[in-house]
Amino acid sequence: MAANPQTAAERRAPWLLLAPSLITLVLLMILPICIMFVYSFYEFVTAGVEKHVYTTANWREFFSDSYYHMFLWKTARVAAITAILCALLGYPPAYFIAMTQYKHKWLLLLLLIVPFWISFTIRTFSWIHILGEQGVINVLLMKTGLISEPLRLLYTEGAVIMGMIHFLLPYMILNIYVSIEGIDRNLISAARTLGCTAWQAFYEVVLPLSLPGLMAGLLLCFVLAAGSYVTPDILGSTRDSLFGNVIFDTIMGQLNWPMGSALSIVLLVLLGIVAVIYSRFMGLSRVFKGLGA
Amino acid sequence: MTGPSMTTAPAVELRNVTLAYHTFVAVKDVSLSIRKGEFVTLLGPSGCGKTTILRSIAGLVQPTGGEISVAGRRIDNVPIHKRNIGLVFQNYALFPHKSIFDNIAFGLKYRKVEKAEIARKVKRALDMVRLPGVEKKLPSEMSGGQQQRIALARAIVIEPDVLLLDEPLSALDANLREEMRTELKIIQREVGITTIFVTHDQEEALAMSDRIVVMNKGEIEQLGTPEDVYRRPETRFVASFLGQSNLLPGRITAIADGQARVQLDGGPEIIAAAPASARAGAAVTVVVRAQKVTIGAGSKAMPGKVISASYLGGTAAYFVESGGIRLQSNATIDERVWREGEAVGITINPADCLLLDEKGDRLV
Ligand SMILES: Nc1ncnc2c1ncn2[C@@H]1O[C@H](COP(=O)(O)OP(=O)(O)OP(=O)(O)O)[C@@H](O)[C@H]1O
Ligand SMILES: [Mg+2]
């Protein structure tokens, strides 16, 4: 006969359980975004003042002014470089932590999380003491006589990327670590007995099976890097600003809320599109499997 | 046939192999010689070092002492990927991201076999394990029994010098296990491949093996044909591990006409066939299989009382008590099923009794 019909209470239960998260999401995410979207159609009069009339002026400005396009493009480039460098730098330690026979693995994982105990801003500022004109590197190089004038290390795009890697690397390592940790060690043994050297077994088994984690890490790092504005602000010159800094400047500097709203929506939509295309291409379920398996 | 040494060299030979993980000795001084085409089973309780022996032959762990040769060639120092050994894992370890074809072709690819030949060999291997036409599927699309066959095909297709099977049937349900047992044995005969099979299931070992290596705590307890180890256990461990046996401690009081009179500790006397080395006064353990303990109404037999009875269809399992000792009896039902509390006569044929000395070794 028919399967047990669910009672009304049973059908309601999942929604009741979801309600707190749904309400939070709607009130603190969806609603503000909608308000911002409405704002982007208001008219900017002067700093801090806008007229509540419908205009597409802000959007026309965004689509016509190459100033914004240039920043978008640059943001994508810097975020991509950061994500790829994070992957290259993060894979070996992730592999090591996953494969080590060391009894106190949790300690190594703890070390990854320790930086989060210090404020992100302070961590970023710490680079000034390393890269600055009076920083460790320049002082050392000058003392040893290798250079006569301090090198310009700080306030460059390189410094910005370095700062973002500093902040994003643990996310990348954890993502890759989880997917390598989930690989059955017997698969490696099987590949070895079938004729693979250790390197070939890595290439045939570990690398492909850790791809979901690697891909999830890349997406996460890209999105977080593309949305950041504190790091470029502290470690970059004005030339190294990213799209986030443009938004910050529009809203906090020019007090042009309608334009700032339009730009924020642009960044949000573009990053959303990246995530969607990426997951279509990679299969988001596979990406999430990398996070969960 | 390049010389006599080639034809007589054992397919696999372990000489005094010892392996320690840090301070824990998992395999102690194991020596073993396996003929070409032979099916040898390593049988023993969990943790006795069976997997460790397989892994050291495959090269996945390095013995701390001793020598291992395969096909007359020392392989202890040959790296894993050059050993040409087929290993089937308990959980199959099929590559989940590769098709069945690529799984089976894997070893051939690394042996630089050309494409057309690979395709032919993979097809033949799939025919052999009776799964033709599944090349394009992924392992996750196959059932447990099918994955098992693919793992077997992947190991055999490279024509290894020896096939190592680590509890390959333990993940299957009972019916399938029995079916695969027969099939595995047929395939092994067809290919004529030297096989080392690991199990802790004694029925499996007895049914499939040419010879059985009974292991305990990293050491070989006995090496022999299934009949040898079952009927003539050499140690206390083998006697108690295989089948259901009564182990009755006692002392020999007299020997006459090839028969020893044994006074069981705190119990009755029992007559056992006396091996040549049996001496009056020696402390011994009498070993009697539960099937060899028969109970009936007889009066001249040892008197006893049924403590518990389980009816099993063709046979019945009893616990009977006689003069303070407890005996297990699994007898075919001749007269009738005896009930708890009934007085019965216990008969044990002296020829069915084995004697173990104080150290637990069989007297011969
Ligand atoms: N990597 C290791 N490090 C330390 N000890 C180990 C390691 N691998 C196995 N051992 C120990 O060595 C002993 C033998 O292990 P092995 O896996 O060979 O047993 P087994 O006979 O295959 O058992 P099972 O029937 O449970 O598979 C066990 O006591 C185990 O705890
Ligand atoms: Mg094992």
C-alpha cells in the first residue's frame, strides 16, 4: 500500500528547524541586499545626500566608465594570482599533515589555526615591520651591504598579494588536507604494487582524488581575495587598490551611497556568477565533497 | 628450463622473516616455502600478523630481519613497483575515479604494454571473472561481489609471480562468499597462479587451500595440508583454534598395549592411543574433537549427565558432565536427542584422542 503519509506536524518539523537560520539570512543578508539594490537607483545629489527618485544614472556610469572596468579586471587578476599561489604553497603542507605518521597530528592542525587568534588587521600590519624601509628585510640587506638604499617592498602589488596569501593560506591548506585525509591509503599501495613509483602513485591517485578539495580551496581563496579591501589598503599604494577599495572610497570617502550600492551589487553578482560557472564546470557537489568527505 | 635450480626454486620463499613496528614484533622468525601454482592460506586470529606478512612480500612494509625470495630472486631490496606481485585488498581498493577498464589496465600501462594488447588483455580478464562488457562503468556502479572480481582481474591481468589475497571475501555476505570461494578457486586453477590467501575463517581455509599456515602471535604454529592441521594439530593453539575440541588436562598413569591411561585432573580416567614418546607419570592434555565424543544410553561407557542440548537438525550440540569435568559433544543424531538432565553414557574412541605435552606440543 501507499507509504506512511506524513502528518502535518512531521511536514512542518524541517521548516521549524530551519526557521532561525532562514530568518537570520533573510533579515541580515537578503533584505539589506535588496535595500542596496533599491539605493543603486537613487540619484546622488551631493556628499551624503541622495534623492529618492528612480534613475539609471549610476548604472550607466558603471557600464560606460572604463575606470571601473579596469579595477574589476585588476581585482580578478590579483585574486586569481593569490588563489593559485595559495594552492601551490598550500598543497605540500596539506599533503604532509595528511600523510605524516606523527602521532600528534592535531598539533600540526592547531598550528594552522593559531594565526586566527590574532586580529586580522594586526597580522596584516605586521608585514610593515618585515617589508618596510626600516623593516627586517631591508635592514638586514643594508647591514650586509648587499644594497645601499632600501628596496621598495611595501606598498606594492606584491605586498598586497603576500598579505592576502598570509590570510588565505590556512583555508586552502585545510580544504586540501581534508580531501587528502579522506583518501584510502590502500589505493596508494595498490597503485604501487601495480607498478607506480611513489611519484606516479601521487599523480595517479592522490592528486586526482584531492582535486575537489583543491578546487574548493581555489574558489574560496578567489572569492575572499576578490572581496578584500583592508589588505590592499594597508599594504598597497593607491595604485594597488582593488574593487573593494573603490567601493569603500565611494561610500566612505565621497559619501555617494547610490553609486557605492551599484558597485557592491556588481561585485556580488560577478562573484556569484564565478561561483556558479565554476560549480557547473567542476560540479559544486564535488567541491563540497572536498569539504566534507 | 634453463637449469635445475630454476625448476626447483620455490615460487615464494620466506627465510626467518621478522618484522617489528617500533618495539612491537608483529612477525617472528617466519620461514615458509611455497611451490609454483600452490594455494597457501595464512590462517589465524585477528592481529596475528597475516596482513603484515603479505605486505612484506609486496614490499609495502620492510622486514627487520630475514630474506624473501620470489621465483628464486631475492626481493627484499627490490622497490615495490618492480616486484611484479598481485595484491587484492580486503576493501578491494579500486581506483574510484577510474573506469573499470582503466582500473584493470592500470598495471599493464606501467608495464609499457601497447594499447591494442591492453584492450585484449582487459577483455580476457573480464571474461575470466565473468563480467564481460563493464569496461565503461565506474567502481561505484558495481556491487560488492562485482568489485571483488574486478579487483581480482586487476591483480591477475599483470601476470604476477604471486597473487596475494588479504581476506578478499570477508566483506561479502554469507551466500556470495561461498559462491566467490568456489569461483576464486576455479580461476586460480585455470590461471595456475601461485596464491597466498589470508583469512581468519577456518572453513574458508579448509575448503580452498592446498596447504594451511596456522599462525598465532606472529609465529607459525603449524604448516600442513587442511587434513593435517585439522586431524593432527601439532600444538595446543591449533587444536583449540580449528574446529571445536575438548582440551582435558591430566596425567598418564599407565601405558600398556599402545594405550595410555590418563587420569584427568579432578575427573574420570580416559584411555588414549599412546604415541611412542608418551611416558607414564607425564602431565598431558588430551585433545578430543567434539564430533568424536558420542553419547548414548550405554552402561559400560563413561557415565555422565547432559547439562545443555541444542538441536541442530542433523546433529546436536551437547555439554555433558562426567565426574567433575565438562565435555562438548557434537554428535550426529542416531538414537534420539538427549535432553537436559538426562543420564547418559559417554564414549570416546582411544584412537580419536591426541596427547599434548606440558609445553602444548603434540606427542608423537
Ligand atoms: N603500522 C603499524 N604500526 C604498529 N603496529 C601495527 C601496524 N600495523 C599492524 N600493527 C600490529 O601488528 C600486528 C599484526 O597486524 P596484522 O595487520 O598483520 O594482523 P592480521 O593478522 O592481518 O589481523 P586481521 O585479521 O585483524 O587483519 C597487530 O597486532 C597490529 O596491531
Ligand atoms: Mg589483516
